[in-house]
Amino acid sequence: MREKIINETPEIWGEEYSTKSAAVERDYDKFAKTGAYDETFTEWNYVGPETAAAIVRNYVPLSSTIMDAACGSGLTGTALRNLGYKDIHGMDISRSLLKLAEKTGAYSSLRRVDMQVIPLPINDDTYDAVNFIGALTYFETNEVLKELCRIVRAKGHVIFSQRDDIMRKHDYEEQLRELEKIGLWKRIFGTEPMPYLPNHPEYGTKIKVQYFVYEVL
């Protein structure tokens, strides 16, 4: 079943990932409709949601309003709710995943948003923090990170992850530094590469992930 999912959704995995909204939406809709979305990530030993939530808890007060960007089926929103956050909002490109996220009861609101379309349909300074986990892969430029800074209040936080192979291949550290140079944010935390999907046949120990916290200036 897991191999079949990978074969039928090729544009969201490994080195063949797509940065085209339509392809990403199609594959995630297809994955969601298998009825085995969360269970598959559990089998792949995906701990990104819990890791991200624990990092958020170190910097973001429980009273904060949080946007869970690219929220998927609600795994990270659920992890945040389990830590005591109450005002969590979610957006994702996949309607099928949003239906799963709604069932978790973790969110104050959910909306379909294609985050490739800039500007995002969200007012400036709306949130205290944005959580953006496991999705930066699908964006060719850092314009989406600029937008996340725009919708977060000054002194708020943007928490996100990026695959370590993409960090190396595209010199992503330099892109992140560029956003510091223009005064959008400053880094306050970053990890070394960590396990991402260790039981995924294409990832294993080859593709890892890094987590970052930036303060919006």
C-alpha cells in the first residue's frame, strides 16, 4: 500500500518533487483520499509535527494566535492543541486534506489557499506566529517566506522546516540570510539535519530535515 501511494503521487516525494501548485494539489488530494494518510506517516516514523510543536512551545506563548500554514490533515495542529494552544488557524491547497484537518477539532478556522499566489489573502500583522512544516519543498523562491513575515506581527515568529538536501543544492542558507539583510527577520533558533521520514523507502537516512525559528522585525 505504501509503495503504491508513492508511485501514484510521484510529484510530492524525493528528488522528483514539483513546485507547481496543480501537481502538488492533485497528488495530496489523491493521497488524502486513500484513507491512510495519517497512518502512512506514522509507519514512516514521521515526528515532524511533534518536533515542530515542541519548538513552537519554547518561543510562542500559549495565548497566541497561530497560523498553521500548509496544515495538511492537521497533524501539527493537533500536536499544538495537545500542548495547550487554543487559537490555531489552518490553510492548505488540498480540499481533501482540509476535510481531514476539520475532523481533528484542532482549528479555530480552516481555509483553502494556494500559497504560490502572492499576496496571500490575509491582512498584515494578523498572527502572533506562523507554523510552516514540511511544505517549503514545493516553493521555488523565498517569496512565500516574505509573505509569512508580512502576516505575522512584529516580534512574532515564523517556524518552518526545510529538507537538508534542498538546503545544500540551492544554497538555501544564503536565501535565508538575504531576508535577514533586508531587515525582515532574525534567526533565533536552528537545528542540524534531523531524521525526516526514516522509514520512507526513498528517504531513509538520505534525506533529512532542519527546523528554524525566526523573529519578525
